[in-house]
Amino acid sequence: MPRLHLFEFEDFAWFPTQIRNYGTDFLQFVSNKFNLYKGIAPVLAQAVKQSGKTQIIDLASGGGGGLLTVAKTLKEEIPELKITLTDYYPNISAFEAAVEQGGEMYAYEPNSVNALDVPAKLDGFRTQFLSFHHFRPQQAQQILQNAVDRKAPIAIFEAQDRIPTDFLKNLLSPVTVLLVTPFIRPFKLGRIIFTYLIPIVPLFVMWDGVVSVLRTYRVKEMQAMVEKLEGAEGYQWDIDKNKDGPTLILYLIGIPE
Ligand SMILES: C[S@@+](CC[C@H](N)C(=O)[O-])C[C@H]1O[C@@H](n2cnc3c(N)ncnc32)[C@H](O)[C@@H]1O
């Protein structure tokens, strides 16, 4: 399938924060409930250990995403690990919930953080879950270049590939939204209203999910990006697919040597 960069509602500044947050809360719930990133948890733990960092800067965190479960494995391997959640459109109530449940391992940045130009004060091992596809090729390249310029280790994960089966899975996502919404915490009346009475949430989750598949960078495309980076030779790169968990995960990991 050719890569198509269609719009996602989530990316529009005018899109209501409340509805965007219901979407990222849903992704967080599903990623953790089904432990989507189980297969890559040991891979990430090994990469963080190798980098020598004990601070993760999670970019484009949304509602916290699958990192919240992966973090339990990471914590076993790296007890002193700290995680800072950030986003261009921070989902503050989800960030607060992560801090409440995860204790002092978590912190969050309340101000907008652009993954294209991470503030110098946010120093650590950069992670991105389910968000690299949000960026056009030149921006995706910029994300990697920004990490290399700052000598920051970086790990990017996508829980979908640009393939017809993942396209179809996302077409069916409204069914999942309708089934799991009552279990998403914190309980919010608006979530129920905009899911069942005025079903904006299932429809926008479906559209953004289908478009995400069409925007996903395949392994070869990520490899080509790395080849174009200035300073890539000072890094150790691992760009591949992982099938050890419940779903296929595409990943790119770069660690300064
Ligand atoms: C599909 S959500 C994924 C959220 C979360 N990481 C997860 O796994 O559920 C994509 C996220 O990217 C964020 N985003 C989009 N553009 C961004 C940018 N330029 N810088 C940082 N975050 C951005 C959105 O606000 C949204 O929260």
C-alpha cells in the first residue's frame, strides 16, 4: 500500500480537547488492557540499560499509551527509572492518573512539547508510542535528527503496519470503542454522551485509526531515513518488526555509541 498522509482529527488545533482526550484515553486503555507492547518490553529495557539513562522522556504521550504497562517491566530491570510524559496537546487528567497510580516514577510536562524540537531541559531516553506516523517524512526525519544532534537515545514504536489487515482492523474499531468505554477510567459523563448518544468518539477513532495505518512508515522507509541522518554513524540502530506480543510492533531504536 502506498503511504498516504491524509488528515487526522487529533492533529487539528481546533479539535475539542475533551474529544481528543477521550480518543487518547481509549488508546491507553486498549494498549494496556491487551498489553500490546508486551513483545518489545524486554527490547526496550535492554536498550535503556545499554544507553545508561535512567530518565525516559516520552513524546506524544497522549493518555500515557502502552508505556504504562511496559514501564512495569522496565522498572524491574532499572529500579531507579523515571518517566516524564509530554505531548503537543497534553492530556492532563490522564497524566495525573499515571502519576497517581505509578507513584514517583512518573512526572509530566503540563506545557505543550513539540516532538520536532524537544526542549533541552527534557534530557533522557526519548520514546514515542503510536505517534511517528503523525509526522510527514521531512518532520519524521527532523525528529530523528533532533535526537542525534542532542546525542539522545530514541525508541519509536508503532502498533500497526501499512497493510490491508491492519486497515480492516481499524475499520472495526468502533465496535471496540462501544464495548470498552464503560470500563475506561476516570469515569466521565461526557465520554458516555459522546460515545453512545452523539457517537463522535467511535467515528473519529475509526477515521484516525484507518488514516494512521495509511501513514505508517514501514521498516525500509525508517531505514532510509536513518541513512540520510547527519551523525547516524555515531549511533547503533535497530529497525525491525517484533511479533512476540499480541500484535506486530514496528520499531526503530537508536542508541549513541
Ligand atoms: C495516536 S496518539 C498516541 C498517544 C500515545 N502515545 C499512545 O500510545 O496511546 C498521537 C499523539 O501524538 C500527539 N502529537 C501530535 N503531533 C505532535 C507533536 N508535534 N509533538 C508532540 N506530540 C504530538 C497527539 O497530541 C497525540 O496525543
